[in-house]
Amino acid sequence: MIEERSNPQGHTRQPTVALFVTCLADLFRPSVAFASIKLLERAGCSVIVPTQQTCCGQPAYNSGDYEATTPLAKQVIAMLEPADYVVVPSGSCAGMICHHYPRLLEGEWQQRARDLATRTYELTTFLADIAPLPRSKVKTAALPPVTYHDSCAGLRELDIREQPRRLLREVCGIEVNEMQQTDVCCGFGGTFCAKMPEISAKMASDKVHNAVATGARILTGGDLGCLLNLAGRARRLGETIEVRHVAELLSGDLAVPAIGEGN
Amino acid sequence: MTKSARSRIFAKIRHSSRGATAATIREELDSFGKAPAADLPTPDTATAFLANVLKNQGTVDCAANRTDAVRAVGQYLYQHYRTHRLVAGNDSRLAAMPWRDAGVLPRFGTAEGNEPAALSYARLGVAETGAVVTFTGKANPAANNLLAEHHIVLVNCEDLVGDMEEAWLRIRHEVDRDGRPRGINFIAGPSSTADIEGQLVYGAHGPRGWHVILLGYMPASALEDARALAAG
Amino acid sequence: MEMHSQAFLENAREALGDPEKTRRRGLLAAFTPMVRNAAMESFGKFEPLRQHLRRVRQHTLDNLDHYLDRFEQEALSNGNHVHFAMDGEEMNRIVLEICQRHSARRIAKGKSMVTEETGLSRHLQGAGLNVTETDLGEYIIQQAGEPPSHIVGPALHKSAAEVRDLFLARHDLGERELEETSQLVQEARGVLRQRFLEADVGIIGANALVAENGYSMLVTNEGNGDLCANLPPVLIVCTTLERILPRAEDATAMMRLLVRSATGQPHTCYTSFYSGPRREQDTDGPIETHFVLLDDKRTDILASDYREMLQCIRCGACLNHCPIYAAAGGHAYGAVYMGPMGSVLTPLLTSLEESHLLPNACTSCGRCAEVCPSGIPLPDLLRDLRQAEQAAKLSPPRWRTGLKLHAWLARHPRLYHGLTALGIPLLHRLGRRRGSFSKLPLAGGWTSQRDFPAPQRKTFMQAYAGVLKAEKKRRRHD
């Protein structure tokens, strides 16, 4: 549960949450970031969006370019540290900050990375465990059945499994139709999907087929990387299942076309 | 040539070694304590052992005394082969069994290529794994464990231990007394393979049947309870 | 069939081109984790035992000189010959010399990944010896002339029908029925039984070497390794240095995780410890026994940042849980070891030049590390290897420069936001009607297999700046 903080004058105040938008939401899906802000404010947080933010450095890091990642990681840490909390609408970017920055950095910077890691959360975890999202007062229109794709980094680095499902149930009143092999990777893997496209496509096809087999109309998840991959593959396969980020569902923001859908 | 490989390997390892004394090394190793073992399906060791033998696709029988034991051997043989042919190692305990009571007289020696059944007297039974333990030697040539179509094993109730760590305590005790055997065999099931399409088939190279007869005093319901545990 | 690691992508493409085999790989990839998970769940102590074993193995590697010395002394006093080999060639030579000294013609061989690594069977056969692989899976692929596709189930890529055709072609046994898997096993049993009985030398591997008493541990379900170890007059145990464990208890504690991880069984049918040649009063067993202890880069790995890889116990769980292994199949790796553990080991055992693609065959999904009974951080080691690839300039220059440029740009927010504010709206306009692109310049890797979702109107940063401005204005009006 969130604690109200005392400012230097001794007044309690709303906790400030810095939203780390992630580069994919910034570039491809601003609606995810706007939905995140809406949800955090509904949960009683004062949201700031540091305007200097770009990318957490995963592309270079996962390709093994630690040298290029290090200064970027330091820059992200310095930018986010002042906030009480950092919230990220992505398991893999949150995992990057929480697990990989401390692994990458040394000395004082490692300390700072560890400190930041203790205050950094993936969006659904934050809304489920830290600043509980109240039930929406506005009755959201009944959603069609959804299925949830567990992103690997979120699942295994941050233990995100129940949180989004709980929120979907409690906030939107919908149950998740579970697909087969939810814990298997969708084949995105950052640059992997472009380096080894055929293998990646096979993995994405399996995931899409498993999602479609649940009878769900919407495939949702917490990581845009996976969702862009799955939406792209679903379209290529001619599957009509909609792909949307969980933040959009939770905020009831379904007016925008689903990922990869035309206007 | 190999001598130089030896010294090169040792030189390289020493380079990455901590260079601790034997006493320090021993102390650190001891500080790790005992490894977690699998829990027994039931507190009674005999029942747990029988249940695990059954789970290993073995068949089981119980005998209160040696007469019952030879009778159980005879029954198993007759059931599978309508024969009383049997090979057993030169084990003084087996030699002293009242074979005439069961109409079975084992050939004492080493199993040949196509033996219907072989009999061993196990040193130990391990409840944790449902395994029997034999030492190679005159009393139980290794071929007897491996070459027959069916392997029948007698185990004394008082030779049952809970887990593998207890098994090693007992084995160490015997080794200290009699020296190191060439081979120590933990056998936990008929020979099996899943190498073709992952399908489990028994009788890969060794016995296709594995029959364990537990000998001695045990709870009256041991066999029945074991069957229930193995089925559930 | 010779495959190379450099051709991983082509090999994988070819494997995916066979729908029936791809389907069967998918079934195995669903089935094997299920049985492993069920076994671990009923065991209930995976994590504490994994931690315990990690400590023991770490301790063993930290003091490997002590334990190796102890093992050698004990093995010698048990009556063995102990040989050391720096590389595979030396191991092969030592084994051949032993066979030749005994004028051996027929060799019965148990399953051993180390001898796969050194190509021992090929070497012995090249010298005119008749080598029979006796593990059923190994026997099948030996008959087919193929390498293993999996470190535990080497022939799992073959269907029963293929095995039947193979046996009909290779066994001169006249007309017979081989429809059932059990009939295939029965036939192999008959053929191989004779080979065991005739063999002059048995060769096996070891799952562990016990330092305190000089025994080697061998685990099998078939019992073939035990037949190799007990029937022929000469036994040669071929293994590597890092198999050493301090005590017998450590070897059997490791078994608790090894077998559950490998096949989902609580333990194997045969867990055997062998100390040396037959004793004076023994009536069977080999008359002469040898240990050949291979280094083959283990001492280099010990001194490197990849030391944790020496904790690998070859259970194959990481293969079974790797979706890339499932998609590409074991042969695609073109290496003795495949899947996540293989993608770490192959560059370390061969060279990064010939195998640098393998560490890229990973999405960092982390499933392998989660189930690894040795707790090896495989995705981290694979990423570190990609760093080595990067440093050695082995990755495609286009990728290297592109990623460096991206990271540099990301450090210059104004430029980054400025450029993306130009590009994204353009991309949006081009793709808004359909919502995605089926082709896009510079994104061929992506669009070859999937559509590229078009971005929403603007970048978030652009849109958010607008929101902030409007808010400021509103406040001024209020």
C-alpha cells in the first residue's frame, strides 16, 4: 500500500510517480501512455512525465553492446531518481531497470541502480499491489472475452502473473480465458525477431493460434514489443483477433483502433 | 604425452584455485549440511518402500519368513514361466534358504545370455527411491542384475533405509568392514527406454520384469497401503 | 549429414519446412516441460536443493585441484589406470591405444556426450574397430548416420515409422512385424545383446566422479551402460574434469534434480557406481579399467567469466523448455550440444567465429534459467557471448552500427524527439488506412514474416507537449 510522503515542510503530499513511457509506446502507441497516466491518477498518484526520456537501452544491451548501454542507463537513472516511484507500462523495460541496470553498472552507479530498482514497478503490479486502482465509478461497457499474454521478462524477472488478471477482473469485471502454454515466449525478443524471422514467426504463430483457440476476441498483455509482434503476425495470418495493451483495457479506452488495425 | 597433459591440467586448475587447506575445504563442505531429500509417501518405511517400488513399475510381495520367501519366488517363477529355472549368485544367505519347500533349486553362479530369471539378495532397500542396492561380487555377479528376463530381489525389512544419505551411511559401514566393492548398483525398476517417440517400453536391454520380495516383520496392512499409495 | 553452426538460420528454415517433424517437435516441447513440472511439484524442494547443489558444485570448482588430486589417488588405489587428455584428439588416441594393446575388435559403447564431443566412435572406426552404440537412441542415429538432436533423447526427431524402415534396412532378419514400438525395442534388444556379449572393450561416460572414493557414477534407464561396464574384459570411462563431486552423497543428491529435470522420473532405473577392475574373489567384471579425464577447454572456462557453465549436469531441461530449440530442432545448431546450454558451450568449446550465431538464438525469455537444476543464468551468459561477438566485430556491421546509433541518439533526447516527431507522423499517414504495412524499407527482417503495425498519429512526446501547452493556457485563462 502506498504511503503518503512528508515533504521537507512536514506536509503530507501525494506520492509522485514518474512515468517511464517506453520508446515503443512513445513511437507506436501513445494511447498506452495516456491510459497509464489516467490509471495512475485514478489511483491517487501525482504523475510526472520526464520529458528527457527516450529508451531504456534494451536494444543495445540485449545485442551485447554494454559499452553503448552504460551511459544511457546512467542517464535514465539520473532522470528518474527524484521521483518517489517509477512506473513503466512494460515488464521488459521495468525488468531492464530493476535487474539489468544493477548487473550492468558498477560502484556508486550500481548502488543508485539498486536504489531505483526498489522504487520501480511495472504498471499492473503497481496498480494491483502498491497504489490500488479503485473500481471505476463509470460503468464500462461489457468487454468481449479476452486472453492474456504473459510477457517473459514480466513473468520471470518481476513475477507478474496474477496482477493484470486481478485488475481485469476487479476493474473491468472480466475473466481472462487462459490460453495453452501461457508461459512460452511469443518470439519477439527485441532484435531477435528481425535477426531470426522464421523462428520468431513460428513462435508468434503458435501464440496467435493458442490465443484464438480460447475464443477470446481480444489478446492483451503488458508489453508493446510482444503485442506489436503478435498483432503483426496475426494480421499476416489473417486472424481477426484484436491486440491491445492492458492499460487501454483497464482505462476503458477502446475508441482507438487496436494495434495494427486501420482507421 | 599424458603425463604432460596431467601437469598442464593441474597447473591451469591451480591457477584458478583458492589454494585452501584440506581442513578448510572439509569444513566448508560440512557447513552446507544435508541435501533436501524427497519426502516419503507415508511415515512407515516398509510401506513407503513398497509403494515406491510399485511406482517404479516393479511388482512386490511380502514374506514373513524364509519359507514364505522361497514360496513367493516359486510362485512368481511359475506365474511367468511355468518353470522353476533360476540363477542366483553364490550368496550364503541364498544358499541357506529352504528351497526344497518351494520346489525351486537355483543354479548358483553367473547369469548367461538368455536366462529366464535371476535372483539377488539386496544389501539395502531405499524407501525414498524404491531402489534395491546390490554390490557386485561372487554373491551377486552384475550379470545377474542385467541379463535375465526377470529379476527377483529379496530385501530384509531391517535393511530398509529412508533416504539416499542413510543408504550411504550403511554402505560406508559395510565398505569399511569388507573393502570397496567393484560396483554398487541402485536398481529401481525394470530396464526401460523412451528413445522412440518418447514412448515408454520395458525390457530395453535388461530385465523386463522386476519383482521385489520384502522379507521380515512389517505392518500387516503394508502391502495393501502401498498399493493404495502407488495407485493414488 | 553434416551441419554447421554458421548455417543455423538455413538449417532452422529447412527444419521448419517439414510440417510433420515440426508438429512432432511441438508436441515434445509441450510434453517434456509438463512431466518435468509435475515431477518437481511432487518433489516440492526444487529451490532449496538447487541452492544446496550450487553451493556444493561451486565449492568443488573453487577447489578443483584438491578434488581432482583426491579422485586420481583414490582411482589409482582402486586399481584403475588414470589418463589425462588436453583435447579430444588426445583422448581418442589414448582410447585407441588401449583398444589396440588388447587387440580389441569389437567395442560396446554407452551413451556419452563427451565422446560425441571428441568424435571417438568415428576415430575408432577409422582405425578399423567395430563400435556399437548401445543406448537405443544412440544406436538408431548411428544406424542412420546422423548426429544426436538432443543430449538426452538423441533420436527423438525420428518417428517410429522411420526407425522401422531403418531396422528393416539394417538388420538382416527376414520378414517380421515391426508395427509396434515395443517390437522395435525388442528387435534392438536382440541385436544389441549379442554385441554386449561379444565386446572386447566397453566404453562408458560418467555422470559424476566421486573424489572421496574414486568411484564413477553412471545413470541409465536401459541398463546398457551397466552391460558395457560389466561384461567386456576391458572398461574405459571417458569423462571430463568438471564431473567431480566431493562425496557419494553429493552425486545422489544431484540425481534428485538431474532425473526429474531430464525425464520427469524421480530417479533412473539404474544408478551405478563403479570403482575399478574385478577384485580377487569376484567372478565377473572387467579385468582392466581406465579413466580418461578430458580437459577440452574446461580449465579455460574455469578461469573465465563463464565458469558457471561448468555446473551444467546435461539434463536437457533447457532444451526441452526452449521455444527456439523446439522451432529449429537440435540438428540446426550444427553442434554436439544444442539449445541454450549448447549455445553457451559451443562457442566456448569451438570458437566464436564459427558459432557466434548460436548465442543470438535466444529471446532472453528466461525459461531455461528458471528450470535449470544448476541455476545457471543461461540468458545472461548468452548475452555476454553476444557482447564478445560484438567486441570481436562478428555481428553484421549494419546491426552493430544501427544499434550504436540508436543508443547514441537515445542519449540525446532533443535530437531523438525531433527526429521521431518527423518520422512517426509520416509513417502514420502512410499506414493509417490499413493500420499496418506488409512491406517496409529497412524492416525486411520484420515484414518478411509479419505486418508492421502503423504508429498512432504522433509520438507520445509530441502529443503530451500539446496537452501540457493546452493545460498551461487553460490555467492562464482561469
